[in-house]
Amino acid sequence: MFKEISYAARTLLKRPAFSLIAVLTLALGIGANTAIISVVNATLLRPLPFKDPERVVMIWGVLQKLNADTLPNSAPNFEGLRKEAKSFESMAAFRSWSWQLTGSGEPELLRGARVSADFFEAVGAGPMLGRAFTPEEDLPDRAPVAIISHSLWQRHFGGDRNVVGKTMTLTGQNAMIVGVMPDGFQFPGGANMTPGLQFALQNDVWMPLAITDEQRGRQGNLNLATIGRLKPGVSRLQGETELRAIQQSLPLGTIGFTVNVVPLHQQMVGTIRKPLLVLLATVAFVLLIACANMANLLLARATSRQKEIAIRAALGASRRRIVGQLLTESLLLSLTGGVIGLLLAVWGNSLLVSIIPREVPRINDVNVDARILLFTLGISIVTGLIFGLVPALQASRFDLNHALKDGVRGMTSGAGQNRLRSLLVVSEVAMALVLLIGAGLLMKSFVRLLDVNPGFNPANVLTFEVQLPNLPPARYERKEEQTAFFQQLTARLQSLPGVESAGGVLSLPLSGASESTDLLMEGQESMGAGERPSADYTMVTPGYFATLQIPLLQGRQFSEQDKLDAPFVIVINDTLAERIWPGQNPIGKRLRVGFEEKQREVIGVVGSIKQTALDAEKRPAMYLPQLQAPGPRLTLLVRTRGEPLSMAAAVREQVRALDKDVPVTQVQTMEKVLGASVAQPRFSMLLVGLFAGLALVLSAVGIYGVMAYAVSRRAHEIGVRMALGAGASQVLKLVLKDGMTLALSGIGLGLLGAFGLTRLMASLLFGVGAKDPVTFVAVAAFLAFVALIACYIPARRATKVDPLVALRNE
């Protein structure tokens, strides 16, 4: 074995150009697969870092009338399910929250969640220092306690292991630290985690949920996500069946509210699963194309080594020994390519992570671990066998007497080898076409997505978030104080040089955040809760519509006079107006928002905007004046005459001038928000396009290599043809015809494959069909053009053959 390895290494080193091309080709294919599988491993394959993670499930509400299957729970409904359920070891509720950390330098906004006492037991993780919450701490009006993240422990407490028992000031209250979570624990978090509830991607604090009696009386307030741990041996379906039976006996069950149980891992993976699987299939195609290229190279090389192999056979080498030696060479090439591919994957992982959407779970866990090393080793060996076995068998099958007698002309490839090389080229072209069509569809889809009118103008708009400490005895405990702060801040922002207008909103468009509720029109008070129409809602300041340039279609916008002591008013969008008052003038009509007791008068109708995502349908929406529905949190927007980010320092200064303890967070342009909303389709398009481009290059190289080899082997034939009077154009047509026949055969096969495979990516497309004829024709024509160039170069070389030299050599 060592002799064969040594001989294989010497043989490959004698032909450095061939070996370098082979190793780089394989390194690209193996490296691409290793990089993508490391992402798939971290997100889809690696078990969650919790105890018995397969038993942890999310529990969502389902309301068929609203076509919703991922609704949060209300406090009374959650407690009813938890009390009656027998299939669950534990069940917990949680919701997003944020706090202002003050008293230790610059104020900082900390994000996290309020959780019920058994939250950490249900998740299957606990603090590395200290303890979890006790049931007594999860009651209202108890002394505040908190569990902090490993990151907060490090940056604010210097990793002090005696931090348990110390206090920190959160939103004006002194909270005692009772625990520190392990490094890497981030739950809940991410857009995929909680539809309808927006959780931070980076959590720093967990505090008790402490459900109050008032919350227990509000059946329709759906704001709690629910997590459960099934008992050992209980399946997800059994747990779901039991909860649905319990739900029918609860108040929400009377309006058709039921339960949907989703495994936690499936919930966290969310919508990223299909794009990652598409990428995995893409890089697998790239590797197959690389293997086909390598098989062609080895077939050509084996033909030139027929004399050498014949001599070895004449000296007693068996066919098995010859095949073993040739396989040793191919495995040596593939293992070397695997090592370089692994290095490329390690280098490329940081780049890959930088373009992966932030909501992808556990993206920071992407690394090359032992499983990835084994995968790379295995794929290198399998690759070496795939592209090496058939050429080795072909090369070992020959007529010994004929091979030893013939000279240069005798050392030609047989019909079988020619057919095999042609088949490999056809398959390369077909697979490349499938990838190129997929990339073309994603690119066209992305362009269509960017062409969508969001309903507002994001240019020259700076946004930032401000949250006031409002828990007793905080300075902004009263709503009047909150209103006054935001009024003063907006006035200061509008007076800044270079600012055209300023406004505020509770839920920023395209941030993924949205809240909805039902509504009741005047004169329809008898309508049941399940029959009422629903709409998104948010609170805005008077300058919001002007700042985002959302068009006013009817009536008026909010003004500073729309205060708490003024008549209650509301602005709706044209989608809602058409839905509830089709063909009527909505101005002056009255409606009641689900969670309010007073009716509001419609004073204006504005254009519909894309609130959650560019590819989402425009939804009915209501806008409440922030002065009549004040709160401690607001996202401010400033329209500038120049570069928005140049105003960031001035904006911070205005907030600091009003209150130095109020943190300013999420400072970004509206165009960045828009860009982040299309991060996932951009990610899919970029990577599929990159690997499709690599497949195109490899297939073009494959066509060129086959045609160049064919020209070199047919030099005598071409020389005879030219000696008998064939012109350069005839030789050119002869070679081009052979090459383009292979390319067009591959294109035809690829079109058939693309028709069948692109439907699997239909859910990733927007505004374009999976069988878009323009994309199919354009990509096929482009690939044919590339193939023509790859054929033309060796064809042009064939016309330069000197008949006298070709015949003399024979």
C-alpha cells in the first residue's frame, strides 16, 4: 500500500499542471459542500442545547376564522391549559420585554423576556450560577429579581462569580440578581421563534412574568407565547389532542380557538429550512460537476498512459492491481482536494455567517467540528471513488498485443471511452443549466421584490428607538409624563438644521413587528367576537405620515390637538376602508378598536403600506394618535435633507438634553430596515448564484477539455482532411458541430430536469413562476453561447494544424 501511495504521488508530481487543476477543481466542490453542511449542521442537524430537546414544544393558538395558526395565548387561557393538561411535565408562558439599565455609566437598553416560574424547567436549561425563579417570585407585587445572560455578566460585572445577590437598576427599580445563564443560551429569540411576538436576537435579562388579576380577566389579550415539556413517552400528537380537548371547555374555545403544538426545533428553524436545503442541493450539483470533470481528465490521462499500463501488465501486474493503483492516484487527488477544500470552508465560514440573515437560529454556532471533519473525509473518499473508478476500469481494459505494437496512433481512446466522455459532458451541462435556471429565477424574484412599492419613501430617513423607564417609582410612570417627553423630543428634532420633519411610531414598517385586533363598527354591536373583522394597529405621532411620505387620500392627519381630553379619533388605510365600508366615504364614521371601550371617529384615510414584509399582502390597518394612546416606547423617524446617519450624533444629543438616563437604541436608516427585510431572499440569491456561476465555469472547462483532447487525438485525421483540400471553415464547422451537439444535448436534458426540480423552490419565489419561460429560454441561450466559446477555442486551434507536420509525425 505504501509503495502504491508513493508511486501515485511521484506520478502526480511528474504532471504538476494536471494535478493542480484536478486538486483545485475538487477543492472548490468539496469546500462548497463543507461550508454549507457546516451551516446545515449548526441549524438543522445539531440537537438543541437543552435537556431532552425532542420533548420541548411550542403551543400556539389556532383561529380558523382569521386563518391564523400561530396565535399567542391569553393569560387566562394559558392558566386553564396548564391546570388541566396531564401530558405535560411542565408548561410556561413568556413574552418579550425590555428594560433600561442605569446607574453604571451610559444608560443601556436591555432586551429579554418576562417568564413564568417554570420557564427554565420547561426549556430544559438552568443558570450556571445561582438558581431559577421560585413560584413565590412569580407573583405580583414581589421584590424584583432577575436572571442575566452570560454576555451581560461579562461586560457589566466582569465575570464576578459572586454576582448572585447583587442588585442592578432596571427601569428605575433595583432588581436582585438570582442567576447567570450559561454562555450561548439565547431563548426565546429570533423572528422564527415567535410569530406575532417580536423577541430580541440577543437576550440579556429574564424576569418573572407575574400575571396579575387584571390580566387574568382579559380573555382577548393574546400576548403570551407558551412552551411545554411533554412527559417521557408522550408524543407531540397525544399532547396536542389533549390540549385541543381542554381548549373546547375554555372561554376562547367558544369562538373556535384551538391549539397547535409544534416541536421547538422545527419552530426555531422556521422558514430558513427550505433555503438551506436548496443550497445543499446546489452545492451537491457543483460537486457532481466537479467529479464529472475529474473523470474526464482521468479518462484522457489514462489514454495517454496506455503504453505504460500495457508494459506493467506484460510484466505481470493483474487488472486488480492496475485498477488499485489508478484508484490510489484518484483518492490521493481527492484527499488533497479535501484538505484544501476544508481550509477554504474554514476561511469562508466567517464570510458566509456575515451574509446569513440574523434570524437564522444558532448562526454563531457555525464551525468546523468533528462531525464536519468526518463529513469532509467521507466526501473526499467517496468523491475519489466516484470519479476514479470508471476511468480506472476503462484504462485496465485493453488488448495487450495491440497496445504494445502500436505507436502514437495506436494509443487512442476506444469508442467506449469516447461515449463515456461525451456522457459526462452532457451531464455536466445539464446540471449546470438546472443550477443556472434556479439562480435566474431567484434573481428575477429578488428584482421583482425590490420593485415593490412599500407605500412610503424610505430615502433620507433616520430611525431610532427610545424607551422610557415607567415602572414605579420611575420618572415616567404617568402617561402624561410619557406624552410630554415625546412631544418635546419631536419638537427638538424638527428644529434641528437639516431636518425636514419628524414623527414617531410604535411598530416600525418592515421591521417584522405587527399587532392586530378586532374592531366593531357603529351599529353592529351585536356582532359576535368571532365574526368581527380584524386589522393591524399601531400608535403614531402627528408627524409620522409626513415623515414617511405616506399619502393622505381623504380627510386629515393627526394634529397636536388630538389629545386625551379631545374626541377620540382614528386614521385607517384604504384597504380597511374598502373592506368594511366598500364604496362609501369613511370620513366621520365610527368604530371601536377591540381593546378599547370608547368609539373613535375616522378622520382620515391613508395609503396602505407594507408593514411586515415586501412580499406580504397589504393588510387592513388602523392608526391611533399616540397622544390618545400613550406609552413608554416609541421609534422616532427623522427625514433629513442630506445623509441621515450624519444626524445620529445630533439626535442622541437631543435625547440626552431631555434626560441623560434614557438610552437611544437601534439607530439606523430606513433604507437599512428595508434591506434587512429582504435579507433571506438576498442570501438565497447570492449563494445559489455564486454556486451556479461556479458550475458554469466547471462545465465550460469540461466542454473545452473534451474538445481540446479530441482535437489533439484527431490531429492526423484533420491533417489528412486538409491535405485533401478541406478548408479552415470546414474544419471549424466539424469541430464546432461535435462540441455543440454535446452541449445542446445537455441543455435539452437540463431543461427537462429544471421543469421538474424548480417547482421545489416555488415557495422561495416572488412575482415569478417556477416555470418562467423567459428565464428558461434566456439561461439556456446564455449557456449555449458559453458552450460555443468553449468549443470555438479548440476548433480554432484545429484550423492551425499543418498537414505536413501531422502526416510526418505519423
